[in-house]
Amino acid sequence: MIPISTNWKLIAAGVLAVAVATAIVGIYLKGRGDGRALAEADAKTAVIRQLKERNVTDEKVDRLSAADLCRDLGGVFRDGRCE
């Protein structure tokens, strides 16, 4: 028969091992969630930047005359048409 003091040591060691494993899993999941949140924030920032750049491009295109737009697209503007 194992003495009582040894049983408590084994139980304490088991509880400690479970606590450490739980802490490790918790830290891993927290880090994973933080990484996902950072990736989502980066993606949103990239979309906002692209939309701002598109707005600038749209404004420039809106200011072009039909002939200038045709030329910029590689066409030739004749008789009110881009060819």
C-alpha cells in the first residue's frame, strides 16, 4: 500500500500538470485569436486604402474630356467617337 503522503504528492503533481496544460492551451488560443484580429484589421486597412486610391483615380477620370479619355485608353477620337 502507498503511503498517504505519496498519494497527495501524486495528486498535486497531476493537478499541476493539468493546470500547466490548461494555461498553455489558453495562451495558444489567445495568441491565435489576437493573430486573427490583426489579420482582419490589416485586411480592412488594405481595403480602405484601395478605395481611397480608386476615388482619386475616379476623380482624375471624371475630369478628363472624352477625347483625352479616348487617347489615354489608346484610341483615336474622331467625329465624337473613340476608335
